[in-house]
Amino acid sequence: MNSTEYNGNASAWDFILEQGNILNTTAGELVLTLSEQNNGTLLTSTRYVHYGQITARMKTGRWGGVVTAFITMSDIKDEIDWEWPGNQTTEGQTNYFWQGFVPTQTAGQTTGNLTDTYSNYHDYTLDWQQDSLTWLVDGNVVRTLTRAEATDNSTGLSRFPSTPSRIEFSLWPAGISSEPQGTVQWAGGMIDWNDPDYKSAGHFYAYLDSVAITCNDPTTPGPNITSYVYSSNSSAYTPSIDLSNDTTISSNGAVAGVPASAKWAFFATGAAVLLALF
């Protein structure tokens, strides 16, 4: 569903096209595109996950300045990342952020020795639990973070992502003049709009074959629960997460992204969902 028409009915739509353009191949793959005109593509799930396991089967881009991303993002900017910057097709990068806080030394790590991520499908997993966060490739653990490791022992403050989050897929232009120089360098330089792949297809591209989601809520929702409720955080700590039977559907027509009611639809606990994207 296009974001300008989405009204919060998560039962009707699995993902929102927030920006850009998607295509479908004859093999049933979804294609994220990036052109000079569309400024990249962003897909976001209509439902929120509060802990669980998300696996995306993907092929990435392979061009300097073009970044492929599979992340989770909450409304107060808790974030968990798989990213593939530029032309580095034998590695992927993992990262996490807490409420948008960016430390001087971020927590990004690089996983190397992957077979060509542009030519080959890989299963990339975010296994997000209450006390640990694990990144996997093709079922193999490549990184683990515990809540204890993200906690400041002197203050007790934990910078561990812990608020319900949407799932996002994007292909975005990091190698453009409006981005900071450090971002351009990280992404492999400025985008070459004369690249033969771009000239041939009319866009850069990344492939998404499937998404599988299994949820692991800390509190089992009752049969009539339809949404999470939480607010922006005015303190240095994590806000409480409430479960609600209020609807997430907007009563005043279409809204962009999420309904203004600040009530977010959830994936049912224990549900294993293979989203029919194509």
C-alpha cells in the first residue's frame, strides 16, 4: 500500500511503500529500485515487532554510493541494522542504536567472507530477544550482543533496543552531494549514474525474495489485544509498553506511515509469518 493511502489497517496490508518504486520479476522476487528521480526506495511493515526473529532472503546492490539496508526501527528510534554499503559484496555490516543516540564510537561491526551478496541470495537474520541480540547469515551466528553489554554499570542505563519496531527495507543513495563526506566515504564514494548496470536497467536495484517473522513478546497478549501503546521518551530511560484493544485504523482518512493515534498494530505472539510480498 502506498503510504499516502494507508489508513492504519494492518490486517489489509503487510508493508507500506513509503518512498520510491518496486518491481516484480517473473520469478516472484520483489525489486527495490534507486534512480536519480526516485531518490531510493523504502518499504516499512505495517505491524510492529516487540522482540522476535526476522529473516530476510536478499540480494544486495554492488555500486559505490548505493546502500542496501534491512533494519528494525521504533518510533523513538531504537534501531537494529543489517546494511551493505556500496560495492562491498563480500561483507555485511551490523549495528544498533538506542533512541537515536549516536555515540562517538558507534557499535558497527563488519562480517566478512560472504559469497557475493549481489549474485547470491543469503538469509540475513535479526534474532532480537529481551536480553540478547544476535545477527545471523544463512543460519550461522556472526555477532551477539547482550543487554548487560549495553548497560552502563555506574548508572544502570541500558542502551539496548527495547521498544516495538517496524521492519524496514531500503535501497538508498549515500553517495550524493547532500550527504556528509563521512557517509559518502563509508558507502564507497559518489554514485556513478553512468554505470553500465544503471544505463541498462534504468535504475540500481536489490532483490527481496522472502521475509519470515516469529514474535516473542515479553507479555502474552490476550485474544482481543490489537495494538501496542507507547510514547516518546522525556527521560533517559525506556518508556513503558502497554497492550491495548484500541483500533489502529484512522477514522479521518489516509495518513502517511502510521496513524496519528499513536497506537501500533502488533504481530501476534508466537506467530510464524511468511509475508506474501509479491
